[in-house]
Amino acid sequence: MDEMRQAGSNYDLLLTKMDEFIRKYYLNKLLRGFIFLAAALFFSYLVITFSEYYGHFNTFFRSAIFYGFILLNLSLFGWLVAPSLLAYFRLGKQISHDQAAEIIGRYFQNVQDKLLNTLQLKKIADQNPDPKTLIEASINQKIAELKPVTFSSAVKINENKKFLKWVFIPLSLIIMVALIAPSIIHDSTERIIKHNQYFAPKAPFTWHILNKSLLVVQGEDFKLNLKLTGNEFPESVYLETGKNSFK
């Protein structure tokens, strides 16, 4: 009886160690999923902002881009993050102890067979109503051999650092563009968010009024001094006041 209790206690400890591995296994997948999701989000945002800034799309294309961006990232979340997130909190499907044993066996020599044999022997012991002293003794022996092994150490969370470059590259480009040419980020983002609203194309030049004062006595002539900067310039300039237009 004592041997059976000891075998059960040892087996419970073994399962606890395997559950710790499974939890860390999904934590690792969850972190990696978030990294790839962030990389995809920043990269797609960069492509969209530059495309919209130089393409100046109509409302139909901007709406397609807006909803496409949301759908893309929701799909990636459902593929890269959601399954691991649910499994981590034991709300979704997890790998079995047998599958965990196979994964652990890839990192520790001679562990996979012992783990699988222990799991199989326990199933046989639970299904066999006959005296099972020999089976329990065999289980205890194998568990004793596995005690020094920390299964969760097979999961190397730090290895995810090598994937962070795929986040930092597009993020750095976004920050750099926001500092050097903020209109690319601001204007494009505004037009994408307000995808149903019409935006008139910006003129290829900028007006600069050089007059210090725009006040004039009624009836007197007024000279408006202008300076234009840009890549293209109009052939003539008109000043409109109410219903009147002056060249």
C-alpha cells in the first residue's frame, strides 16, 4: 500500500514537472507570436503610409486598405497569438504528456524513452486490476532517474531575442520618418483613418506672404508680395475677395 502511495505521489510530481514544461512551452510560443505580430504590424503600417502618401488613393482604395490592415492583423493574431494564449491559460487545446515527452527528449539524451515508458506503465497500472507491485516499482525507478532533470529548462525563452530585429527595423524606420518628415506619417495616417472622406490633393508649391501687414486704406492700391516654394509653380496667381478676383 505504501509503495502504491509513493508511486502515485512520485508520478504526480512527474506530471507537475511536465505541466511546468508545457506552460513554459506555450509562454515561449506566445512571446514569439507577439514578436512576429508586432513585426508584421509595423512593416505593413510602413508600407501603407508610404503607399498612401505618394499614391493619394481615392476613398475606395483607402477603405480597402483600412479594412485590409485590420483583417490582416486580426488574422495574424488568431494564427500566431490566440492558440498559445488560450493554451497557456488552459482554455484551449494543449499538447499531451506524450507529445511533451517527445519534445523534451529532443533536448535531453535518454529522457524521451524513460518518460514515455513511465507514462505507458502508469496507464497499464491503472487499467490492470491485478496486483501491480512490479509495475509500481518500475515506475518509481524510472521517476527516480528523471528527478534530476528540469524539463522546463528545455525551453529557451532568451532565444526569442534574435527575432526582435524584425520588430526594431520597421519601428526604427517609422520613428526616423516621423522625425525627419512627419507629414508622411501624419497625413497618410489621417487619410487612412478617415477613409470615407475626400481629401483634395495638395498643391506642389507653398505660398509665403512677405508683407508685414495686410491692412490697407480703402481706395488705395495694395501690393501683395508673394514667394512660392516647391517643385512646380502656377503660371498666374489670382486673389479672390468675395465675388471679386484679381490677377
